[in-house]
Amino acid sequence: MALIHCGIHYWREAQRSAVVVPHMVGAAAGILLLVGLWTPVVGTLVAVVEISIALSSAGDPWTPVLLATLGATLAMIGPGAWSIDARLFGRKQFEIPER
């Protein structure tokens, strides 16, 4: 939801298209993460876009850094049980081998 909120905020406030494009990509990725579609790919995309926003903006970088961390975490964890990815590809469960 924070990605969508930031995308809408910058879309309404920004006058240059170079500033709006990364935030709109983040908002679209936020929608895909919300429904759980292509979670590992979109999580990686969020991490890359938010790091680029943090490095290019002159303001407070901590919100994009937090969103990048959450995107990378979702990319590593994968989709949830109720996501579209789980319905399409099945839920992956890892078992620890016994010694």
C-alpha cells in the first residue's frame, strides 16, 4: 500500500516526468505485490527501483530504503498461501532432512 500511495502522491505533485516514472513503476509493482502476482520478480523490481529513488532524491532517503528492503524480503520469501502465484504454480514447502 505504501508503494501505491507514494506513486499516487508523486503523480499528483511532480511536474517532471523523470521524477514520476520510478514512482509509477513502484506503484504498479505494489499492485502486483498486493494481489500476489509474480512475487519474486516484482519484489526484485521494487528493490531496484526504490534504491534508485533513494540514491537520486535530495530528500529523506529512509522511506525508499525501507520499501527496497521490504521488496527484497518479499522476493526471497516468495508468494503467500492466498496469492495468485500460489494458485497458478502451487505453494512451495521446504522440508528439513532428518539426520
